[in-house]
Amino acid sequence: MTTAIVIVAAFAVVAITLVVYFTQASRSLSRLAHSLDKTKANLEAVLKERHDELPKLVETCRPYLRDDPQTLRALTEARRAWAKASTLPDRAQLEAHLAETLQALLTAAHRNSELKNNASFQQLCSRLTTLNERLAAQRAAYNQQAMAYNSRITHGPAKLVAAWQHLRPRPILPHDGEPLRN
């Protein structure tokens, strides 16, 4: 009789321990996912801010770069393609092309002494530099959290909780033209 009680009590302790563990693991994964979603939203906000500055830059440069309309058109088309992308990984893939076209525009602009000395152009360049620094910091924060999240949902006992909740790994965003990876 006492052996049966010990077995039942042991089974109850194991069951309660498992329930507590799975509840805590579920909450922990939910917190990680929520934090990652917030970081992603912040990253998308900085991307949008930067891309909202590009038409201003094009309009500031247009009168000075009449001989090079292709550079302006390339940046406008790259921005349009970026705006059509619906997911952060798709936009991240388009960033390399957009960065190339932006660099080409800035190179052409710096060859023009009048434009280079234009106060509006200087202010836009300063703003873009600041936004690029914020973007790099946000991308690094997102990637760090995404790697922690991915590691957590693919290893150890938390993998069972992640499978039960249908959680999938988040993409790691490329830096400076690197290919996208999961």
C-alpha cells in the first residue's frame, strides 16, 4: 500500500514539475518573441524614416545633376522596389541594391561643388548618416535577439514547447550585402 502511495506521489511530483516547466518555457518563449517583434518594428521604423528622406535627396540633387538623370532614376526605382517588398527579409535583400544606388548618387553629388556646398544637401547627408548608424544598431539588436530566439526554439527541451506552439526560426538579416540566412 505504501509503495503505491510513493509511486503515485512520485508520478504527481514529476507531472507537476513538467507542467510548471512547460508553462515557464512557454512564457519565456512568448516574451522572447514579443521582444523580437518590438525590435523588428523599431528596425522597420528606422528603415521607413531613411527611405522617406530619399525623395527629398533626389529633389535636392535634381537641379544640379541634370546631366546624370540615370543616377536619380536608379535611386527612385530602387526605393520603389523596396517599398513594394512586404516582408522585412525581402526589404533587407533589396537594401544592398539601394545602398549601391544611393552611393552612386552621393558620389555624383560630391563631384558637383555647388551641390556639395548646398545647405539642404548637407543637412540631408547628415540626416542619412545618422539614420544609417541607427539602422546598423537596430539591425544588430534584431539579429542578436533573432539568434537567441532561434537557438532557444531549436535546442533542448524548449524545442518541444516551440513545436507545440508552432514557432518557427526568424531570419537573420544581412549586413552590407550579405545573403539572407535563417
